[in-house]
Amino acid sequence: MNKSLCGALGIALLSACGVPQEKFDAKEAEAQKYLKQYQDESSKSADLEAKVAAQQQQLADSQQKVADLQKQVSEASQAQERLSKEKESMQGQYEQLTAGLKSQIEAGNVQVENLKGKMLVRMSEKILFPSGSARINKDGKGALDQIASSFKNLTGKSVVVSGFTDNVPVNPKTTGYASNWELSTARALSVVRYLESKGIDPRMLGAAGFGEYHPVATNDTSEGRQQNRRIEIVLAPAESVVP
């Protein structure tokens, strides 16, 4: 039986039996002591339960953080593995392409660069088009055949073709194009259509025309203007291009 209850019962019995007042007071004091002890122990027990609950919550939070960190580490490892495979694949395509275009690269008509997960193929106008035209010539088709062969079985990639010109205005009457912007866009589209005809998935292809506004050399010399008249083909992971 609880000591507090026993004390209270004892007081009641003592009072009923005519126990002297001092004994009654002593028993009452003892009962109050036991009651206070009971209340203190109950309070301590409640505090302990609260601390245990808080520690259990902290443990659960820590376990969740550990699980989140493990997930992040796993995702980072998978991303690193994908990146490594992408680099290997890009390097293989770079080597294949540079081998196929060796003569054009040596002649200075084509440049191939492998840049941080992307591959850039820069082609001079003179290998691709007659002056003021978007019709691909024989040498241009030969070079694009090599590119199509390298890119043909790709998946999860984007192939963006961009056209550029120098700053010499075109003659609309002789070219059929209102400005260099229209000419550069038409040339990019011609290359895209040709690559599609050679088996490149059209869902990977895109075209853009930049006209004279992104030169890579000065337009003050004939050599500089020749460098600016170009087609650039960028091969990149599909997710790096905004739809």
C-alpha cells in the first residue's frame, strides 16, 4: 500500500480512537512528508519521461540525417560514375571524329575541341558552302558524313548546330537572304537537315543562327572575316540544353 495512503489512514484511525493531539500532529506531519515525497518522485518521473522522449526524438532526427547523408553520398557516387562514363564516351567520340576529319583538321578547315563534357566542332564556311549560299557542297557533305557516323548511335545527347557570319552585309537580290542573320540560320538548318538525313535522331538536333554578332576574330581583315564565317556543332548531354 502507498505510504501516503497508509499515513492518511493512520491519522484517521488515531483521530477516531482519541489519540493525543501531539501524536496526531506527528502522524499528520509524517503523512504530509510521505505525500511530498510522492509528489516529488512523480514530478521527477515525469521530467525523466520527457527527457527520454526528447532524447528519442533527437536519436530519430540523427538517424534521419544519417539516412539523408547516405542517400546524398549514394547519389553523388552515381553522378560521379555517370560523369566518368560520359567523359570516356566523349573521349572515344573525340578520337573517332578527329581521326575521320584528320585531313580537314590539318588543312585548317575543321577544329575539334573536347571541353568539360561537351565537344565542339568548328567548321569553316569554305568547306561547307559557296559564298552567300546555304547549299552544302561536296567537301562539306564529306565532312558532315564523318560527324554523322560518329554521332549516329548516340542517346541522351543534344547536337546543336549554330551558324555565324562576318559583318559584310549580304545582297538580298543575289543571295535571297535579307541579312546575315537569315543566312546564318539557313546554313545551320541545312546542316541539321543533312545530319538528320544521315540517321541522326532529329529529337537530338537543334539549330540557331547568330549572324555577325559573335565573331571569333577581327572583321577588319580578310583572314579574320574568314574565321568568323563558320558553323559550330556542339555535342552535349541532353539535360544541359533547355527544351
